[in-house]
Amino acid sequence: MHKIPNIAVIRLALYAKHLEMLHNDGVELVSSVKLAKMCGANPAQIRKDLAYFGQFGVRGVGYYVKDLLGALKEVMGTNRTWRLGLFGVGNLGKALLGFEQFAQRGFVFTAAFDKDLDLVGTTVAGMEISQSEDIKEVIKGPGCFDIAVLATRADRAQDCSLRIVEAGVHAILNFTPVRLVLPDNVFVENVDFTVRLHALCYSLTTGSDVTQRHPR
Amino acid sequence: MHKIPNIAVIRLALYAKHLEMLHNDGVELVSSVKLAKMCGANPAQIRKDLAYFGQFGVRGVGYYVKDLLGALKEVMGTNRTWRLGLFGVGNLGKALLGFEQFAQRGFVFTAAFDKDLDLVGTTVAGMEISQSEDIKEVIKGPGCFDIAVLATRADRAQDCSLRIVEAGVHAILNFTPVRLVLPDNVFVENVDFTVRLHALCYSLTTGSDVTQRHPR
DNA sequence: CAGGGATAGTGAACCTTTTCACAAGACTGG
DNA sequence: CCAGTCTTGTGAAAAGGTTCACTATCCCTG
Ligand SMILES: NC(=O)c1ccc[n+]([C@@H]2O[C@H](COP(=O)([O-])OP(=O)(O)OC[C@H]3O[C@@H](n4cnc5c(N)ncnc54)[C@H](O)[C@@H]3O)[C@@H](O)[C@H]2O)c1
Ligand SMILES: NC(=O)c1ccc[n+]([C@@H]2O[C@H](COP(=O)([O-])OP(=O)(O)OC[C@H]3O[C@@H](n4cnc5c(N)ncnc54)[C@H](O)[C@@H]3O)[C@@H](O)[C@H]2O)c1
């Protein structure tokens, strides 16, 4: 029994993305070598990553795209729709709400919250905006969601995340630059692209690539 | 002479971010232990990362926030303003253009391009939008930029990135889900948050955290 | 100016992750 | 049905990264 490297799990999402593309293109069979080329990975790594979760290929043949995709979705829990709740309908929040491709990938916004009373009650991308304080009521109804997307102003992020957790939500995609301090049973993924911009600056300045072995 | 781990470089940006906060709060001195707590890192790692680039601390005392920040900025090439050119002024592009905090961190949009002729000529967040085809002219004038931010529709991304490279730009922050195929001397950082959402799904489904040892 | 308490810098040990290399199985054509 | 070819699955080796533990250095107090 092996321990599963955390990074393998994250790569699974990457593989699934590319399998989805292959599937859409009508490709039925793929080898680890071909998939690796698409993902910019090493074929042995793909095989090893998959091996942590089972045997999905056929020796001498390759992987059946549809089967592997289905298996990966099951492993990752993405063979269902996940409901998202947005906090902070500003610049970024509006872009996220209006991003149709989320739905194609199984993510649907069921609620949106803002502090600003001018926004509350208005509709953005077909979604009526609720007041942040009402989270506990909203979550009991059709606005119930599984994952919170945090895009409030930075100075409200900690505070807001606490209320999210209090309401019983245990997963947060955090777009604010704040490192949230929350109980251990809450899963947080931080997205900060200024850090990525800095990596580019370093590359341009020194001429040396900051190659990423891990997808990010 | 040691080889510098690429990930160390990326962490530098993280340290710099937190040093910036300390500096704004008027803190003058910080130890590796304190900084590690803020960043969610190990103190030895911080010291080791810094050691790759020089000696910035005082034994028995700690690091002078202002000095260390200055040193890191120099190492990373962020002690100057970097000019950004936006491609694709849609949902996401508008949010990026309107994000004032970029400027605070030394990143300024000097040009914005779109394919849509209804958008070209209009002004978004104080920026006049040019036609994608005009990149070569724009880059010769005051609209010149160092880093391209790619937020076009996915099916135009590869094509658009090629034209960016042709115009002489060698760094791209790529928000599209496409893996760009470009010459080796072009630096690309991919931002794909659906992959992060999938990691959350996995955590929620299995109950096991996908802890990130590396900042992303 | 000596002693105690901090804390950076760093070689070495340790741990994790990637890559290699090959056996096992699957298909093809004759 | 056999030989040749392809590709997965996987133990083992290699590479890469993190953490430990210790030394060197500094500051402060008496
Ligand atoms: N816009 C970008 O491109 C971008 C890029 C990177 C990071 N971010 C981060 O995303 C966050 C939002 O950025 P933005 O540009 O959309 O800012 P914004 O000021 O346009 O929007 C913030 C919104 O959050 C709302 N808000 C504040 N406190 C709230 C609370 N407690 N509950 C619910 N809503 C609340 C505000 O009313 C406002 O509508 C910021 O933390 C920013 O640092 C934004
Ligand atoms: N909106 C989001 O929250 C979000 C999230 C993740 C990823 N993305 C990705 O970012 C990209 C943009 O998303 P969006 O929601 O802003 O889409 P959008 O359709 O609102 O905007 C795309 C814009 O790009 C322009 N465009 C197309 N081809 C171009 C070219 N060759 N040169 C310049 N401009 C061009 C279009 O005219 C349009 O204005 C997409 O690839 C999407 O997958 C968006």
C-alpha cells in the first residue's frame, strides 16, 4: 500500500482536461507517450500517477480515452455537478460569474453575495446577488453550495471566510492575497497570479527559466 | 556553487509579498521563524532559499525588513516597473485591466488589444483598446510592454501568442486553458483555476487534504 | 568585558518525487 | 500458433527538495 503523492492528485486534473479534449475530438485510444506530450509531462509519470488509483490501461494497446476519463472523474469526484457560492461581486467576481465554461466543466454558481447594498438585489449574469449576512438562510434553500469562491476585498477576506465556515462550507477557492487562518478541516486553495508574474520577471531578468515540474 | 531550485525562486515572491506587508505595518526586523509563520513555510527553508542568492541577515538578530525586501526585489527583477500588454478584453480581461493593485506591485498595463471591432477604439478602465493586428506598431510607441497577458478566447490563444512572440515579446501570462506551443526562449506561466477547483473536489470527496508544499 | 540568549548560515541526513528499465501482457500478420 | 512489435505496470535507481542540527555571529545585560 503506497502513499499517494499530493501532486499526483493535482496532475490527475490536468490529465482529465486533456482527455476531455481528446474525447471531444473523437479520439478513442491514447498512449501514455501521446498524453504526456499533450500535457508536457513524462510518460512514466503518467503511468505511475494512474497506478496509485488502479489499472486503467491495456498493455500493448494504451488507454481508452472514455474509460480513463470516467475513471479519473470518479477518483476525483468530478463525475457530478459541484455548486459554487461567490463572495464579492466586484471586478473579478463578475468575470467569474459570467464565465460560461465553468458549467461545461461541472461547476455551477448557485449563489452570489456582496456587502455593497447597491449591488444586493441586482442581477449579474443571471444571478441575483444576496447580502453576505444572509449566507445561513441562502444555504438552506436552492442557493445551497459546496464550494465558496472568495473574491472580496482583501481586508474583508478573513472575516468573510470565517462566516463561510460557520455556515458549514468546508472548501474555499481563495482569490484574495490573504493567507486565511481557518480550522484544519477546511480545504483552501489559493490563487495568486502576481506571484506568477514575479516568476516571469525573474526569468526575463536572469534569462533562466523557472521551469515548473508541478502543474499549477 | 549550487544549483538554485526553481521552486525557491517562486517562494521568493511569496516572501517578498509578506515582507511588503510587514514594511507597510512599520515592522523593521523579522526573524526567519516569524516570516515562516506568516508564509506557512519552514524557517530553515527560508534561510536556505535566501542563501542561494546571498547573505541578507544578521546572525543573532534577524533580517531588516526593508533591506531584505530590497535585496529580493533586485534578485527577482521587481525593483522596476514592468509593462503589461493585455490580449482579449472580455470578462476576464476587463477585470484584470481594472485591478488597481497591479500598479501598487509594479505592474502597469500600457496596451490592450482585442479582435472584436466593436471594442477597438473604446476605452476600458482608462485604456484605449487597439486592434490585435496592430501589435507591431503599438509596441514601437508608448504602448510598448514587457509581458503579454493572454485572455483571449481559447481557440485564438495559440494564434495570438505566436503573433505576440513575433512582435518580440518573450514572456506570457496565459489565462487560457491552452498549452501554448512556442519557441524555447519564450517564458510562459499558465494560470488555470479549474485545476484548483478539481483539487478541492478531490479533497471534499476523499476527505484527504491535497497539501501544497509549493506555493502556486 | 564576559556570559547568556538569539538567530543566520550551512553541511548532511532525510524524505519525496521523478525517471529509468524491464517484465508482462496484447495485438498483428503471416 | 509463433515472432515481432507495441505499451502498460512497477520495482529500483536517480534526482530533487526539505528539514535537522550545529556553528558562527551578534546583541544585551550586568
Ligand atoms: N481583479 C483582478 O484581476 C484580481 C486579480 C488578483 C486578485 N484579485 C483579488 O480579488 C479580490 C477582488 O478583487 P476585485 O478587483 O474584484 O475587487 P473589487 O473591489 O472590484 O470587488 C470587491 C467586492 O467585494 C465586495 N465585498 C467586500 N467585503 C465583502 C464581504 N464581506 N462579503 C461579500 N462581499 C464583500 C465589495 O462590495 C466589492 O463588490 C481582491 O482581494 C483582489 O486582491 C483580483
Ligand atoms: N472569465 C473567467 O473567469 C475565466 C476563468 C478562467 C479562464 N478563463 C479563460 O480566459 C479567456 C477569456 O475568458 P473570458 O471569459 O474573458 O472570455 P470572453 O469571451 O469574455 O472574452 C474573450 C475576448 O477575447 C477577444 N479575442 C478573441 N480573439 C482574440 C485575438 N486574437 N486577439 C485579441 N483578442 C481576441 C474576444 O473578442 C473577446 O473580447 C478564455 O480562454 C477563458 O477560458 C476565463
